[in-house]
Amino acid sequence: MAAQSTGQSDLAKRYATAFFDLALEHDQVDQLAAELEDLRSLMRDSADLSRLVRSPIVSRADQGAAMAAIISRAGMSGLVANLVGLMAKNRRLFALESTIEAFQTLLAEHRGEVSAEVTSANELKPAHLDAVKEALKKIVGRDVALETKIDPSLIGGLIVKVGSRMIDNSLRTKLQNLELAMKGI
């Protein structure tokens, strides 16, 4: 399983790198980053779209046609349509979300930022996001590009990942640690 995820990661990095180079060449990095983020939001918000992207049963042509219709309806550029179309044609849509994440990482590096992933139980208010961003900036010494995720099972607190470092300050983890301590393990 680890080899498969590593392969997917490498695959996503290859697509993201090629697309990032294309975005630089067309001087549309910010526009394409916003469009990819919109596409990722659509995939996260729609279980049907998520299933379509990951389904090995749906044909390449049907996946490509459905994604083309979604991208057209969302008003995204031809470059995004071409990327998604190519991934559908090559039967690689399962790596689309990873490709978008890899693109965001390349964008952060290009801007001199560090990518960080913040997972919380509830959506964070802009003031809280700014506070997290400032705290991380002090720790890493560079600007931080935040990617936020919501996981209600955390109950409270945050999980922050910066590179290979992870800080888990969630209530779920604290309760699990307390349970282990009470068992005497």
C-alpha cells in the first residue's frame, strides 16, 4: 500500500510540475491556482463528483465528458480543462486531488512560502487563521501558505503539519493519551 501511495505521489508531482511550468509560461499562475482550488472544493463538497473521479468502472470517455462539462459550467480556463482531460484520457483522474495539492506546494515554494496543513474540528475564523499563520511564521521563519481541513472527530484543538513535522494538539488525541495513561500502558 505504501508503494502505491508513493507512486501516486510521484505521478501527482509529475502532472503538477508540468502544469506549473505551463502556468508560468502563460503567466497565469494565480488564476490557475484559484481555479484548481475551486475544483478541489467541488470534489470535496460533492460525493458524486469524488466517486466519479475515483471510479475504475466509469469509462475514460465518460469521465472526461463529465469533467469537461463541470469545468465548462464552472467557467474554468482551457488549461485546467486540458489538464483534467489529459488525466481522464490517461486514466489518472484518481490522482487529481493529489496533483492539485502538489501544484499548491510548488506555488508556495515559488512564492518563498512554506506549505502548512491545519486540521480543525470546525471551520476556523479568519482571525484564528491569521493567528495560526503568524505563529507558524515565527517558528519557520518564512511566510506560510495554509491549507485548512475540517475533521469533526478531533472534537477540538488543531493538527498542524509543516513539511515532515506534525503538531497534534487535538482533544481527541489528548483523550486517547489520557485513556492509555489510566490503563497504565
